[in-house]
Amino acid sequence: MIARTVLAVTAVTALTLPGGLVAPAYASHGGANDVRAGGTCSGSAHWKLKAKPDDGRIEVEGEIDSNVAGQRWRWTFKHDGSVSARGSKRTAGRSGSFSVERRMANLSGPDHFVFRATHGKQTCRGTISF
Amino acid sequence: MTGLRRPLTNPLVQFVVASLFLFGLTWWATGIFSQRAARAEALADARVTTELLAHSIAEPAMPRRLVAGDPGAIDRFDRAVHDRLMTGDVRRIKIWRDDGTVVYSDETELIGKRFALDAEQLSVLRSGATESSLSDLRRRENEFETEDDGLLEVYTKIESPEGQSLLFEAYFSVDTVKQRSAEVLTPFRRITALSLLALLLVGVPLLGVLTLRLTRASRARERLMQRAVQSSEAERRRIARDLHDGVVQELAGTAFALSGTAREPGLSDGLREELLGSSRALRRSLRQLRSLLVEIHPPGLDASGLGAALEDLTAPAAAAGVTTAVSVTGVEGAPDHVVALVWRVAQEATRNTLRHAHASHLTVDVRGDERQVRLTVQDDGIGFDDADPARPGSYGLRGLQSLVEDGGGRVRVDSAPGRGTTVRMVVERP
């Protein structure tokens, strides 16, 4: 099934600080079936998370804006609590940002995704349900 | 009926009909065999492809915990192999645990669902063989399949990194089998059709020429035969005439002279008796000679005299206590050689009846029209076994057959023990 009905119309996002503090975040519907979320990290960086159906799969895209180019961030995608993909990437451009996208299996029932990125003491964590 | 039969006796028509029949048969047979061959080839291809996908792509790329249904492992595996597995004719991939749980499928909705494995699938899991069968699209596991013509599924066994046996299943479109069949069939049929066409193009003119030659030779032979029969008749007529005008007249004169001499006075009784005896012997010989002359060539043997000649022919039968019936119609204007042939066949058949049949009734029936003359000689005698070559009169009948064929006719003898004998002859009127 290529176009899957979005099961979860709400995307819950949270920014978890090392000390257990939670910063506010937003969640919204982008396109017809897209789910988007975003928020601030523990430092000055911002994160964005987007999920959309893609030929029977879910394409999940995570983005970090740190405003500083050349930083190396380590990132992880989790799917229903299990590590689906991980890697590292360097921020680039005037906005000092990077983005990663991965295709995830569209399993039966709602799929929960977590995007986590760290650079030094700065941590970003966003979740989205699809 | 005759109109239909006549073209079918033409060798050229027979050749064309046989060629067309052969063409149809070959067309049908090549369809059947090539379909089987193509199906076997497509199945073999599907098996090889499945083994290749299973052991060269899926098994090496399988991450740990995929068999446990770990979502991250599923994602990684899917990203690594999906595009490489769904290649060519592959329509669906499923990887099963032995308890019937789908641990991976390109249709991700199936992942984690459980269906009962059938005996064949379990057997593959145990033996490690590769098997194939047509998919039963009514099964729940196939709810996402939309192929109208069905699917061919091929299974083989793989192992997870944890050492667990898994069933790797690939589905192929049945269209592939049809395409392969067409690929095999089309060139083969083209070759067959062209070969038969070439055979017809070369064979028909050749056969036409041969048929023409044979027809000409056959007509020449017929003419020769007719001439032979006519010559034979003429020779018989000449011999009969010579005997009648020569020997018969002289014998008759001698017999008459002997009788006259025997009546002269002054002869001894012994001499008179000897002369009268010689005269009687000469008259007996004269009668036998006249009968022989009638057999060699009956006087007045033409179409108008055929009835009378046949009456004469059956007269001895009447004398032997056999009731006879002779009927002749429609032979007016029939050529002499046809009339002679009818008479000869009637003569041989009547002779056989008198000698062997112990019949009480004999009929001779001649009917003619503008195309042919038909003779039927039928008796109610003891008959004989058709299959017995040593039956009485068989040599005469064989000679009869030869005589009729030489005269351009056909003869058939029907008989059975206790059921009489019927001789039928047909001769064409020129």
C-alpha cells in the first residue's frame, strides 16, 4: 500500500535535557499525509523532524540547525525503540545545518520514531508518530 | 457422394489434404510441447533466481534480531535488500519463521503476522530443498496480491545470523511462463510453418507432374488392355468361325457320309455296325465341338443379344434342376467388349455355382445406365469362407478378377458358409 493513512494525527515532541528538563516543541501536518515536528535542543540549536509515506514505506527526515558550520554531530534514528540507523554528519552552510533521511518499514499499527543528535554537551531529541 | 469421392482419389488433393492435416497436427503438438518446455524452463529459471536471491542477497544482509521482529533490524534489512530483491519478474518476497510468522516482506503490512505453513513449506524448511507451486490467492497471506493470472511461488531455506532456519519465498508472475512459452513457440512455429509451406511449394508441382505422367501411363495401359481384350475377342471370333467353317463342316460331312455308307446294301452286319458307331462318335464330337464354340464365342454376342446369350448360359443349370432367372435392362448401345466382359463373368460365376454351390436357385441380373453396366450373379448354395484360399473355384475367381480388371471394371465376391454366393461386377461404359 503506497499511500498509507496517517494513523497518528498528533505528533508529540519533546526536548529532553540532560537534567531531565523538557523544552516546548510543536507538531503539525505539513502536506496531505506529512507529519512534522520541531523544537529547540539543549543548547542554541533547533531540530526538525518530518515523516511522510513513500511507496509503501515511511520516509523520515531529521534536521539540525546549529547556526555554526563545521560542527560534527552524531545522530540516531530509532523505530519503535529499536535503532534503525545511526551515523555522524557535519553542519554546513550559512545556517550551520545538516539533515538525514531514511526510509523505514511501515509496520502494522502506529510507528514511533525518535531522532537524537548530539554534539559535545548539546543534545537534540525529537519524536514523531505516524 | 461420388462427387466428393472423386477429388479425394486425386493424389495431388490427397497430398495437399495430408499436408494440411499434418500442419494442423504439428501446430497443435508444438503448442502443447513448447508450453510444457517453456513452463519447465520458466520454473527452473524461477528456482535459480530464488536461490540466488536467498543465498546471495537476503542471507548475507540479514541483521541480527530480524527474526525477533526488531523494527530497527527490519528497517536496515529493508533498506539494504529491497531494491535488489524486487527485481525482474519477482512480485513478492516473504521470509518466514518456522512458526508461520512473517519476519520480512516487501509488503511491510505482513511483517509480524502469522499464518499456518503448509506441509510443502514445512518440508522445505526441514530438507533445505527448493520447491515451487502455483499460489492459492484465496489464502490470507496473499490478501495483497492482485495478479489476475495467478502467481508462481518458489521456496527455499535460509539461515538467520542466530542460526535459525527460515523459509525464503519468492513470488513470480505466471505471465512469465506465458511469455517464455511464446518465446519458445513462436520461432518454432515459424520454422514449422515455413518448412511445410516450402514442402507444399516444392511437392505440389512435382507431384502434379508425377500424377500427370501416371495418369497418362494409366490411360495408355487401359487402352492397351482394351485392345488386348478386343484382340482376344476378335481372335476367339476368328477361331470360332474357322472351326465352324472348316473342321465342323468337314466333321458333319464325314458323319453324314458314314451314315450314308452304312445304309448301302451288301455290307456285312459287323461293318455296318462299325460305320454307324463311327458316325455316332463323330456326331458326339461334333456336339462337343459346337458347345466349345459357343463357349469360345457365343454367336450374336452383342448388347441386343446379351439376354439370349445369358439364357443359353444358364440353360444347363435349369437342366441340372436349378431354377434360374435372367434379367437384362439398360444395356442398349453398350460396346461389344463390355458385353463380352459381362458375359465372361456371368459364365465363370454360373460355372462355379453349378460345380460347387449345390444351389437350388440362381439369378443373373444385368442393369446398365449411360455411365456403367452392373452385373449381379447370386445363388443360394452352400457358399464358402472368403478367407480360405484353397476353396473350390478360387482359381477361377482370381482369373475372373484379373479378367475384369483388364477390362477396366471392378468385381467383388461375397460369400459365407451356408449363405450362398453373390458376384458383383461393375464396368464403366466408355
